[in-house]
Amino acid sequence: MCLNKNERIDMLYSNDVKIIQSAEVFSFSLDAVLLANFAEPIKKISGQVADLCAGNGAVGLFLSSKTKAHIVEIEIQERLADMAKRSIKLNELTNQMEVLNIDLANAYNYLRKDSFDTITCNPPYFPNLNDSKKNENPYYAIARHEITVNLEKIVEIASGLLKMNGKAYFVHRPERSLELLTLLQKNRLAPKKIQLVYPKKGREANMILVEAIKDGHRQGIRFLPPITVYNEDDQYGSFVQEILYGGKKAE
């Protein structure tokens, strides 16, 4: 596998997935691992899974060990999409996965509406406000801010791609949870499971994980036990240690 200049290969040891990364572009972080762990993709080989705002392909790659379904990753940035494609080859997953280097707003030109069983998305967290401070690196800026697509469009596309009773999974910031839940319901997606992630005991949550079902009943939301990332000694807690490294020793 040919690496480009300033690229490296990282591992998610818990499922032996290799992923091409670079300090020059936005790399995956714990939220991608948590989202992939939280998601329950359709298992069967005839199923269809899409990961929106895929970046360098981390969530889709991590999901590949949980399903035999076909996985489509959608990413607008050409360099990140290329890294995702090469990571798919590196993991010998070309029969299961593909990458579309497209604007998410044009998804229906490439993918059939009402045809996906599972959608995942780790979207940009911050609105694209004129006075918001953005990273000078455009790869980081686009990954973190809604420069190319906003949450409303993401939820609309997710719902449009999903079959009836298909499931969507999102990770986002708690301060935007009301906006996310409102948009889900507006777009026929009924929230069903919610899990909060806390950086440390006694701290406020900094991530929210949400499962929603297309055309599902609006009653019956379940709040799962919270996740605490770090112990008091600033080491990963047992849950996070397990999803990152499995039974393997962290390097």
C-alpha cells in the first residue's frame, strides 16, 4: 500500500482495522469510535449502509466488522476521500465498501432514495457563523464547521436515503441536541436511543449519541447508561479501553 507524503497508518486495535491518516488533514477521534460502537447496522449481506460526512473513512471502516452489508462512504473533500479509498484497499474491503467523493447535497444523483437500511453520521459540530473562529487549515475548518453542509441538510438527506424503519445514528455536541432532535422529528426520524458521553466524572457531557428510526413511533425513547471517557488518573476507563484496544495492550 503506497502512502503519500506525511501519511501514516494507524490502528483500531479492537477490530484490527488499519486507517491511513495525516497530521495535515483532519484525523478521526474518539467520537468516530464511539459512534461506530453505538450504531447497530443491518447485518445481512444484502443490506445497505451509508456513512455521511465520512472524512477519511473511519466510521465506515470500524463498522465493517459488525456487518456484511454494503457500506457507502460519502465525503466532499477529495484528499480525505482518496485516503478512505486507500484504507479500504489496505483492509481488503473493496468488495464490501466504496467511497463517493461528492457533495452530500447531490447524494440523490448517485444513491437511490428510500434504499438504505442504516445511516451513520459524525457531522461538523459548529455552525458556519461569520464571527466564529475557524482553523486556518481548510481540512480542519470544513470538518469542524458547517461550511459545505449544515445539520438541517444532513438530516434531510439521511431521512431521504433511509427505508421505512431504517435506522440513523448521529454523534453531536450536547448544546445542539435540541436542534438535532427537532430536525429528526421534522424529517420523519423518531429518536429511540440517547447516550451521553462525559470526559470525566463530575464534568459536563461533551458528546451525545442518538439513534432514530424512520417513521417510528414517537414514544419510547430510551436513555442508555452514560459513558465516562477518563478515570480519575486520566487513563481511559474500561469501556473506552475495550472499544479502542479490545484485549490487546495499548501501544
